[in-house]
Amino acid sequence: MELDLGVSASFTLGDLNQALDDYGHKHHKSDPKPFFMSRTSTGNGNGTSPVILDCLAPPTGSIWQIRSITMFGTDAFTTLKDSGGTNSIFAAMFVGDSLNLNLAGLKITGLAVPSTTYVPDTVMWCHPNENLIVQVGTVGSVLAAGVQVGVNIAIEEWRERDVSRMNGA
């Protein structure tokens, strides 16, 4: 009994390059990229207390990098005054619990209405357990009843695992 076995293989340099490119694309991790979005909140003055604009929190597993804050009133040009009509209204941005704002969560002060404030790269983050909040006015300097105010915050949303050390350090 005789067995004749033959094997033949042939490939070109182009085939080898293609195979290596396919392997590289499957196993190479590209640099993380954010999702660009904005959060907007509006409210009306009541003449007795500051207006709280709550832009909520990032979803679990994500983190927000704040890029800019645009404050607006009844239009894009008119400075808002307090209920007495004498003092300009200012706002402050916090991260934390919207029902319990405190100085530990204070991030930016002196936001005029209207205004746009650009935030430098990598300095302001909002984590999933923190709401992004703007308080407009303060005790003694509040908006008159019915006066509209709002905020539009430009955000980069990142996957938390892409930008966090995740080691508690």
C-alpha cells in the first residue's frame, strides 16, 4: 500500500501584511474619545429664594469634563437684576446634592447673567454620584417672581475607566 501525500502553501508579501494589519486592528486599543454634549436647565425667580438649576449627574460608569458654562436670562443680552432692581444677579456652580449645597462642592463663583465662561482643560470633573448645579442669586439678592434664568453647560462625557486610575490613589 502506498500513500502519496502532498501539501502546498503559497502566500504573497501582501497577504502577510494584510494578516498582520488585521491582527493589529483587533488587538490595538485606540485612544479613548469623549462624547460631546450639553446639559441645559431653566427656572423662574420667586422673589424670595435663589433659583437652583439642576443639570443632573453623569450616568454610572461615565464622568463629565466641564468645558463651558453659558448663563442666560430672558434674552442673550440683558443683565438680570435682583428683585429690587438695583443689583446685578450672579450665579455659582456646585457639584453635589442639589438639596444640600455646601462650600465643599463649590467650583466656580461670579457667573454673571448673561455670560459664557470657558473652563481650562482637565480641571473640572463631575462624577456619577454628583449633580451639576448652578445656584442663581443668594439670600438677599434673588430674582423677582417670574423672571426666567437658565444655564447651558458644554460637557465631554468620558467612560470613567478610560480617565480614572481606579485604584483609590
